[in-house]
Amino acid sequence: MIADEATHMNHSNRLAQESSPYLLQHKGNPVDWYPWGEEAFEKAVKEDKPIFLSIGYATCHWCHVMAHESFEDEEVARILNRYFVSIKVDREERPDIDHIYMSVCQAMTGRGGWPLTIFMTPEAKPFFAGSYFPKSERMGMPGLIAILEQIQAMWQNEREKLLDAGEKITDHVRYKPGSKKGSQILGKATLNTGYEQLRENFDWKHGGFGSAPKFPTPHQLTFLLRWYKRSGDPIALSMVEKTLKTMRYGGIYDQLGFGFHRYSVDEKWLVPHFEKMLYDQALLAMAYTEAYQVMGDRIFEKTAKEIFSYVLRDMTDQQGGLYSAEDADSEGEEGLFYIWTPEEIKKHLGKDTGGLFCRFYDIQEVGNFEHGASIPNVPESPSKFAASEGISRTELEDILEGARQELFNIRDKRKHPLKDDKILTSWNGLMIAAFAKGYQVFGEEAYAKAAKDAARFILKSMKSSEGRLLRRYRKGDAAYPGYLDDYAFFVWGLIELYEATFEVHWLEEAVALNKDMIDIFWDEAEGGLFFTGSGNEVLITRSKEIYDGAIPSGNSVAAMNLMRLGRMTGDVDLEKKTEQLTKVFASQVNTYAVGYTHFLAALDFMIGPGKEIVIATDDTSKTQEIITSIHKWFFPNKVVLLKHQGIMGDRLSALSPFVAAMSPVDGNPTIYVCEHYACKSPITDIRELEKVFK
């Protein structure tokens, strides 16, 4: 097991000066690691050596395996130190580097993943790529030592072949202006195509899409909710309901401590890859919250609240920032922290309660995981199980909750997996959005407080002296100019936070940072937003990310932000930017619509119909009922503004001039609703407001 900031040897390398938990895991390796930077590249040029680049992250299981097997090994280290310059990169700190070289790996091998292994020239041009390699050949996989020896020999004797490969692959991945242009357009047919592709790939037995491994990909589900809102197609809703319930009851969900693991290695959502990522908690919490708005099923509310509880309990820094991840491993074994045997359960709960708990949560004598241990999951619905046990569902839930709390406390005494406690602006932005949405729908003050605390932390501690957002913070050290995702995701969080609290300064911050995002990342020649902008390090290429993978792309989120802020401020130029985005990426999206489901959600907003709602009031007590009524409805293509009288109203009018003339009628809170670029008569009766959403 690799311990955070602990070494198993008596020396340390240059990574000892870094802040990244991932890099610090390798500071005691005998490999002479360098962080990415001029020193490493200058050494490679001076000593005429190729570069060995290894990219991973702190909670990556196979990164740990390769580190223990090879990077802690003296034989491997001798070869690397003699013939290569070795660079270690944390992909979560430097997504710009990771994006480029992952695209290289995918182009060269047809697949990707971490650890990412790249061999390249001193000019950073890659000529060989792969993922995990064992130290020696095993099960058909080439061994790292053999690869190192072969590449070293070629560097000495057949260098031209490597240099030529480096030039060709660099040219292949390099951004070429005009290469994505086309005359295609996006519209309702694109939305329908995305829906049809999801339906064709849906697993009706277990929920989710495709076969093992299965990732949650929540933005596919939130797009389906929007398609259901638009089309009324019950199949779209059925796919969402099936997936959210099977995930919630599966082993991918931490039944004792809450929160979701990263993905399921099987098609049944039973056996997860046990790491927990902040972005999954954020996106899934939003999906369950929206599903509750649409379907009203209490299990969706319960799950969303449990996710929030997990993040508040385990992933929140005292200063308000939110940590990145928790590892899959503890004591050198994946999942050890989370698994149980019947003997353990009955020892702590007694025979009767323990037996009931084991039957409900599938804790088997033979085990459903490795070495006779079991992952808690719920194979039968609580109602059916209660009936089979001859007790009421309420009685069952009371027994299980008491047992869960007791076992959670027992589990808490186990050795915990590593917590990656760095704070990333982008992932915090997603969680701020989730907390704010949770407050809107459930009214829990703790969620609003958590969102505000995290936003204040970023604005205070994760900005440069020039006002540029920074990417990463850890233990007082903030570093790296922010990337597109940092701006887009944080602006998303601020927009949701404004609509949750209606505190004008959050909207002011969102508008200002959105402007900065355009200034820093917008491609004036062709439209769209580069992942890196002014202030970021110049690499071998720049990319425009649009694919919505485990998390949505920066361009997809920016497209939605631009639409919302355009409608909130009346700034038509922002809406035009969204239109430009759809033109830039139309060809890609039309080729494989299901790969861009968050972008499709932005397109859905763009197509409309949408609503702009302004509440003009000078009576806070009467206003809350209106706000609560608005937030209970699932109507995603809306924006909501609250115009107080006085200074706050003046500040809002400065951002959104069209609200200046809107005021309460006869002293009552008054709702102004605009749709299809036309405004309706003011509403003072809340019953009339509800008709707007039906």
C-alpha cells in the first residue's frame, strides 16, 4: 500500500517538493522522478535522452499496482534513471497534459486509461503509448523492463523511426483550424437521435447503458428527463427510473456510509471499482434531485440527501472547500474497507438482527465478492422483503437504520482508504451546483451553507493576484491557472447558487467570471472554447473538448451557462455565443449524439420553449411561498430572478436592465413571466403561477 506522503525508502526525489497527493505518493521511489517543468525537459535535451511520462491520480488502483510493482523496484529504477528522464503528472492537477497524451494513447492503441504511460522526445512529441504494464511479461501483456530496453536500443540505433513516429502522432492530435467546420445544423432531430441511441443501448434488465463495465454517466439521465419533458415519451422516464433505482440498490452505492463508487465492473451494478469521486457525487445528486422533481419517488429524495450527507461528513474541508476523492484501496486491498462477512455482522448485531441485515443486504456465507466476503446491496425491494419476513416496511426500515448506524460506527474504526484532499475549482463548481439545487428542491439550509462556503473559499483562496481562477489548492498552496472546466463548472455553481439564495453578488460573480472565460478561452477565428487559454502553459497542441464522458465537457457546460446568463441578463450576445458553439460542434454531435448528452441539454434549452421569471417584491415572508412553488416543478429551461426593492434591486437592474421597471403590484409580491420573447400579464396569485408550469 502506498501511503500519502510516506516513504518506504531512505531517500526522496524531486516530487517531495510538490503538493499533489499523487506526486507525494512517489517521492520515495528510487526512480529519479521530475515534476512536469523546464528542469526535466532541459535535462532531456542536455543528456540526449527520451522522456518517460507517467500520468495518474491518487485514488487510481492500477496506478498503485504499477507503482508498487515497478516504480518502487530498484531494477526498473536503474534502467529509467540511466536511459530516460522520468516525469510524473497528476492528471487532476494538469488535465491539459492528460487530455493531449490520452488522445495520443487512444489514437495509437484504440483505448486509454490510467496509469497512462507515454514515451516521447525531449520536445514532448510522443512516439509510444500505453496504460498499465507489469514489470515483466504477464498474461500476454508486455513487460515494462522489456519495453524500456527496446526503446533505449531504438533511441540509440534507430532514432529516426522514433522521431518520425513522434512527428506523425503529434500532427495527428494537433488542433487544425477549420478541421471541424461544416454546414450541418443541430435541432430537435438531434435531440431525438440522442434519445434513440440511448434507448437502443439501454439494459432493460439491470439499468444503465451497454455492458460491463458500467459508469453512472448522470448527464445521460438528466438529458432523458429533459426529453421526457419535451416529448412525454414514458420510455425515457422508465430508463431513468430503472437506472437510478438499480444503482441505488446495487453495490456501487455505499449502503452503510452513502455516496457512489466510481463505476461497476459488472453489468448488475454489484461489484464496484471502490474509489469515490467528488464529481460523481455532484452529478448523481443532481440527477436524483431532478428525478424526484419529476416522479416524486421518495427513494430519489432519500438518495440525494444521503449523497449530500456523505460529502458534508467526509469530503468537506474546515475552510469550506471540497476534497477530490477517496481511494479504492486500504491495507493494500481494493474494497477491504467496505466488505463484510455474516460472522462479522452477527458478532456486532446479534443473531436475529444480524441475520435480518444479512438477508436484506445479501451478505452471504459464500460471499458475493472475493475471499468469501460480501458487498452490501439490496437484491429485493424493501416492500417485498418486509412481506416475506412478516413485518411492516416501517418496522423493517427502523431495524435496518439502527443496524446501519451501528455497523457504520464499527466500520469507521477500520483503516480508511486514502483521501485525496486537494481542492479542484472545477469539481467544487459541480458540487456547489448540486448543493444549491438540493437546497432549491429540499429546502435544507445545510446545503445552501455548504454551497456558499465552498464558493467563498474559491473566490478567496483560489484566485491569482491578477484575478485569474486557479486550478488546485492544497494545504495553503494554490497553483496552475484555471482551465476551461474550472471557469465553466464554477460559473454553473454560481448560477445555481444565485437561483437558490437570490443573493445578487453570486450572479455578479457568475457574470464577471463568464466574461473572463470568454476573454481567456474563446476562439475568435472559429468559435468555441479552447481547453487552455492565455496564461496556461503552451503544449504541443490545444484542444476543444466537447465529448461528455465521466463528466460533461467545458464547452457543453459553457453552452448552458451562456444560455442561462443570456436570458438572466438580457445579453443577446451571450445567446449568440451558444449558437456559434452549436455550429462549431454540429458535425461531431450529429455523428454520435449520445456522446454529447450535456451538450444536448444545452441545445434543448436553446430550442425552447423557455421561461424567464422575475419575482418583484418588498415582502420577504410572502415571497418564500412563491419561490418554493417555483422550485418544486421540473422545468429546466427557465431562469428565475428575484428583484427586491432598494439597493439590491438596483444591483440586479445593473446586471439585468430589463427588470428595472418591474415592481410589486399593490404591495404584493408579483411574478413576471416571459416566454417566446413575449411577456405575460403580471401574476399576484400563486395559483395562477402553478398554471404556468402545468
